[in-house]
Amino acid sequence: NKAQAWSARFSEPVSDLVKRYTASVGFDQRLARQDIQGSLAHAEMLAAVGVISNEDYAAIQKGMASILEEIDAGRFAWSIDLEDVHLNIEKRLVELIGDAGKRLHTGRSRNDQVATDIRLWVRGEIDHALELLGHMRHALAGLALEHAATILPGFTHLQVAQPVTFGHHLLAYAEMFGRDAERLADCRKRVNRLPLGAAALAGTTFPIDRERVATTLGFDGVCRNSLDAVSDRDFAIEFCAAAALIMMHISRLSEELVLWMSPRVGFIDLADRFCTGSSIMPQKKNPDVPELARGKTGRVYGHLMALLTLMKGQPLAYNKDNQEDKEGLFDAADTIRDTLTIFADLIGGIRVRPEAMRQAALQGYATATDLADYLVRKGVPFRDAHEAVARAVRACEDKRCDLSDLALEDLQSFHSAIGQDVYGFLTLEGSVAARAHTGGTAPERVRAEAERILAQTAAA
Ligand code: ARG
């Protein structure tokens, strides 16, 4: 079994099943680009400090360039005999350039190599996700600006509570995705540290220059403890936690989109390109995309839990358990990337039905609180006002009418402080316009917030 890098130490080859069981090349070949990038930075440093010659470094550069070409063209012959992406690439390098290729691994181990590759990969995914979150927030703010004054019933307990504006509702999600972006940006600081130089676990006897490698690779600094550098994956866990929160927010939004699109509610219609029909029921237009996104949230939560569990029992330093970090991490990143890309487009394509929203808002005594507040301004203590309005609502329920449909004498029978001016406060428009403080639902406020977010995400 001469194929394996450590074969001299072994007297029998591993069985085929064990080979498949221990190999990761089937999935970690996704790290090829980062692996080559890391190797080149390492080789450049080895040459700079005189551990390898400049000729060796030049040969390594050339060899890696051909390997990258082979990979891009789909011509690279990945072999399960070589276990993982690192050994596959190294073996090919040696085939192409001989001894110079064999010198590349000086002062390095696959342990610090793989940790570096993953960090580079996660960093790239974070940067992409940040861009996508910007698009998403831009789309939400754009639609919010259009619907800054569109009345929507606000719900608590899924019961009509108070009128809000649809724009305000959309901007609630823009806030959530804004925090998600902050979280990713913060996580990036801890991702962006260089493990290389830790070697297998204890560092290396060669006069390496880790800071130089860090600069070459765009890291903000180096991992300060070699044991920690090769073994910890908390940065990947943090990324998955941020991804899980993104999906949680997407899932809440999805739940609302599904509800709003239900013919019983009819607040919105999604563009056809995000829906599918039924193979049996001709009338159907199903909101498949939000439903699937809601469903996919579960797998991202699962990856987070798997990674946490993967780490919890590991003694220092590197253990092969860590090879299991990749598939879930990749899938979490793929899921948020696809989901955010689709959703930014989906939001822009929402058709809003303001009349249905308005009708729904008219049906749940949404301005009852406004009537209570009105009484308070006339000097009535809030608890008494609340009581009087509750009685008025009961009367409306009996008569099957809205508060604003009651005659002044009827209203006055619930409290004598009510005057003709009350009707201005019982309208949906009056109710939202009166909430013009920071964070409020008034159209002027929503416009200002939407514009702020649009400007913030303009480049996106
Ligand atoms: N494929 C391995 C991983 O994903 C690379 C590091 C292997 N190191 C080792 N000593 N077996 O973690």
C-alpha cells in the first residue's frame, strides 16, 4: 500500500471499508483552492527564511498553478487512497515537480494545514453572506418604502392587535437581518487568525515566520497557542450558530409569507417563479420556497448541534473527530447562501394587496387601544379607560360593527368624556400616524428608517 504517506511504518494495508470510512477527499476537495493558497503562503515563507530555496519555491508555484488548472478543468484525478484533499494535492505536486514538492510539508502538519484551510473557507463564506444579507435588507427596505403607509393589522397571539404599517412590519425583518450581519462580522474577527506554524500540535523547530504567512493570507493575526490552533473549531461553531439564527429569521418570515398568501388571508401574492402547482388540484399555487426554507432551517440547527457535540469530548490537541466538522459546515453555508440569494429576489417580487390588509385591520377592533389612550388624554385613569373601552368592544361584538361605527351617544354611554373629536382617533390612519416616535409605525417614521437602510445597503 505504497500510496499512503506514512506507509513505511505499516505492515498491512487498511481494508477497503476502513479506507472509505477514514477518507474525506469526497467532500474536503471543496477546500482545494484554500489548500493551495495556504501551501503557497507557507512555501513563500519557507523560502524567505531560507528553509527552502527560491528555486524550490518557484517550482512549487508552477506546480500548484498546473494543479489548480487541472482541478478547475475537472481533470484532477482525486484518489481515495490518498485520504484527503491535502495528500491528494501534495502527491500530485511531487509527481509534477519532484523533490521541491517533497519539501513543501517542512515545518507543517495536516493538522495546522486543515485548520487554516477551513478558516480561509469560512472567511470567504462570511464575506459572501454579508453581501447577501445586504441585498436582503435592501429588498426589504425597498418594499417597505413603497408600503410605508399601507395599513396592516398587527397581531399578537395571531389575533388582530393594533394597526401597523406593512412597511414597518417588513423593517422588523430588516432589523433582524442587520443583527445577523453584525454577528457574522464579529465572528469573522475570531475566524481570521492563522493556525499555520502550530504544525501537528507543538509548533516546529524551523525558524518560521508566522506573521509573514498571516499577512500573505490576509489574516488579522496568528493563533497564539499551537495546541489550541490545531484542535479548536469554535470559530466554525460560531459561524453555524450565526447561520442558524439567520435561518430562524428566514423561517419566521417564511411562516408569515405562507400565511399571508393563504387564500383565507390573501395579503400578498408571491411571484409565480417561487411557487409550484399541484399535480392533482388545478387551483393550487403553493408557496414552496418559503415552506422549504422553513424546513431547511432544521438542518442548519442540526449542523450546529452536531458541531457542538463533535467538540465536547475532545481532549487536546488534534483528533480525527475533527474531520467530521466539514460536511455540516459546508451544508450550513450552502443553505444560507442559496436561501438568502433566493429570498432577496422573492421579496422584490411580492405583490401586495393593501385592500385585504385594510379589511382585516378593520375587523379586530384594532383601534381599541387608541380609544383608551384618547380617554387618558381627557384625564381618565388608564385602567378606567381600559374598562370603558372593553365594554364598548363587547357592544360592538353584539351589534357586529366597528368602534368607529358607533354613534356618539352610544360611545358616550361607555364614558362621558368622549367627544365628537374621538372619530379622528378611531381610524386606522390616525392610529398609525400617532406613533411617530423612534421605532414607531407611523408612515413618516417608516420612510425615514427605510431610507436609512437603503442608503446603508446601497453598495450591496
Ligand atoms: N482530513 C483531516 C481533517 O479533516 C486532515 C488532518 C488529518 N490529520 C491527521 N493527523 N490525521 O481533519
